[in-house]
Amino acid sequence: MAQDYKPVKTSKVGGSPFTGVLGWIDDRLPLPRILLKEYVVFQVPRNLNYLYSFGGILMLSLITMIITGVILGMHYKADVNLAFDSVERIMRDVNHGWLIRYIHMNMASFFFIAVYIHMFRGLYYGSYKHPRELMWIFGIIIFLMMMATAFLGYVLPWGQMSFWGATVITNLFSAIPFFGDAIVTFLWGDFSVGDAFLNRAFVLHWLIAFGIVGVVIFHVIALHITGSNNPSGVEPIDTRDTISFAPYMTQKDLVAAGAFLLVFCIMLFYLPNFLGHPDNYIRANPLQTPAHIVPEWYFLPFYAILRAIPDKLFGVLAMGGAIVSFAALPWLDRSYVRSCRYRPIWKWCVWIFVADFLVLMYCGAMPAEEPYVTISRIGTAYWFGFLFVLAPLVGKFETHKPLPQSIHQSMEKST
Ligand code: HEM
């Protein structure tokens, strides 16, 4: 009977393109094979420009934030009596603590610079359109998580802006009808911003930061299913339209990352506090309100929208809606043409939107008085008009420029 025994082959071991130890691992856990397929031979449109390096730059920023954050977390004390001093100790006594903290602080700003450029690129080349809608929505979720992480992180040094910023922002929830005050007390875990809030800010700052990594993984998987869009907005049709990711994009990304890091280092070593607020070097004092409570620069456009609306509840809704409604852009924009290169009217709408964003940023930094309030109102009206009026109408009625037949044809024309 034993001679009749034939094992059923269930194991998939074998077939690795690698040899040696790598082949041995790859046969059992095909990670090297996946990396080869997705990051070496992976085909990308041949006309990707430097704006397409910002996804990689964002990954670099995220990794830097997590590594420096973990080190800071080893020395930080989440206690209202110790937090401010523990940060000062990091700056003065911990070996290279000043460097780790300044990298973390400044990279937070550079992370937002990179994400705004990355989002602008998506908007300009119509990357949010079919079939990349889900990638865009993951992007909006990442952006919201980045905002939450940055807000909570800013609370941790327990300076004047940490305390008063947290008080102003958490109080916004009191605008919710009926349950508002109960929600605010729940968020604080107390009857004011204090030790309980500082502790939860610390825990959530970490948790959401790691959550971003998870959503980025989905964002990138979705990207590798649809492939990248490109500046012409037309899909590749044959091998003349594509190149392999390595070495072409990897080298380009390295040059872009080098330039990004160079500018970052100039800020880091010569102007490390330029993007921060001096009041945050004053210990939190619940009995003394600062003259102007201003959020970090990357929140300013949304702060301007909040203050533009006289009603608190509608202000909060407008501020949140300004971001969340971008998730609907793939369905609001009715044009089948993706890239602004071939959309003469929409291109202007997008550039005016960029100007609007910068004007709102300026108004957000100014006191809530005239003429800034009126300008913020006009800016807010354009923001929502851009999404809900211009995107559908321009998409429907605009006459676009003739589209190229292929990516390589679009490149021949531009040279
Ligand atoms: C931590 C933040 C983020 C990381 C690490 C990240 C990473 C990436 C990477 C690696 C790519 C491919 C390379 C590239 O096209 O640049 C990409 C593409 C893309 N991302 Fe992100 N992303 C982030 C945030 C966002 C946000 C906030 C949005 C928009 C709301 C967004 C929308 C997109 C879109 C639409 C594409 C495809 C672009 C195209 O093919 O033209 N991403 N992202």
C-alpha cells in the first residue's frame, strides 16, 4: 500500500527569478519578486516630470517624521507639569536632541509643502479622474489624517500656542447643536484643556501617524493597479509610451529628493524657527491669552474660511467641507479631458484657485478685521464656486484643444 502513496502537490515553492539566499527567501515569501515587479520593471509613462517625484518625497518625509518622532517620544513627558521642560531638555541635554527636534518640526512644514504640490499636480493633470478616483479619495483621507496629526503634535510642547490653539480648535465642536458642550468635555476628558487632553494628544499623535502609513500603502497599491497618469493626460498605448521605473524614475526621484533635502537643510540649519511661532517658547499659561492666536502656516487657508463665516456652526462646516468636498471632484468635473494642457478655461480656473489658496493663507494670518474678513469671504466663495459651479459647467461647455494620439506623439509636439 505504501508504494501507492503519491503526495498531492500543494506547495508553491520554486520559480523565483533570484538565486542564493534571496531566491530561497523569495520562494517562501515572494517580497523580492513583488518589489522587482512593482519598483524595477514596472512601466511608467515616459513623460513624467519632476512634479511626479513628490509622491516619493512624501514617503521620505513620512519615514523621517516617524523615525525622529520615535526618538523624541523616548525623551518626552506627556504631563502638563513636565512637558515643556522635557522638550527644553531634549533641546539642551539630550545628545543631538536639538537636531532631532528641529528635523521633526521643520519636516512637518516641508511635508505640507510637498503634499500641497502633490495635490496641485493631481488637480492640474486631472489625475483624480476615472480610473484613479479611489487613489484621490485615499489622498484626501491621508490629508485629513496629516492635519489631525499635525494639530495634535503642536499641542505636545505645551507652549502658549499649543494650549490656546488646542482650546480654540476643540471649542469649535461646541457649535454642534444640543450635544456640542458634552462633546467638548468628552474630547478634553476634563472641564478644560489639561493633563487628560495632553495625554490623549500624545497617544493619538502617534496612532494617527502610523495610521497614515497604512492608508499610504492602500494609496500606492491603488496607484499600481491603474498606473500613473501623466502630464498629457492620455493613457499609454504601446511600449513607445513607457519606460521602466528603475533606473529612469528612481534616478529622477533621487535628484528631486536631493534638491528638496538641500532646501530643507538650509531651513533646518539657518532658519530653524522661521516657520514656527515665538509664543510657543513661552510655557502654557491658562490665565494669559496671547494677543493673536494663529495656527501653523499650513492651516491658515482653512482658518480664514472658518473666520469668514459669521455663524460658528456654519464656519466649522465650511472649513471641514472645503477639504471633504474635494473627494467629490472626480464626479463634479464633467470633462473627459484630464490635463489642463488641453483645457484652456479650466486651466485658468485652477490657477485662480491656487492664487485664492494663497490669499486665504495670508488672510488667515491677519487679525479677524476688515479688509481681511471681506477678502476671506470672497476667497471662500471662489473655493466652493470652483468645486460646485466651475468644475461641472466648464467641464461641460469648454472646447478643449486637440488631444494627442499618444504620449510619444505629445512629446514630439512639445520638442
Ligand atoms: C503621506 C502622503 C502621501 C504619500 C506618501 C503619497 C504617495 C504617492 C506616491 C508614491 C505616488 C506615485 C508617485 C507620484 O505620482 O508622485 C502618488 C500618486 C498620487 N497621489 Fe499621493 N501620496 C500622499 C498624499 C496624497 C494626497 C493628499 C493626495 C490628494 C488628495 C494624493 C493624490 C495622489 C494622486 C491623484 C496620485 C496619482 C497621480 C498621477 O498618477 O498623476 N496623494 N502618491
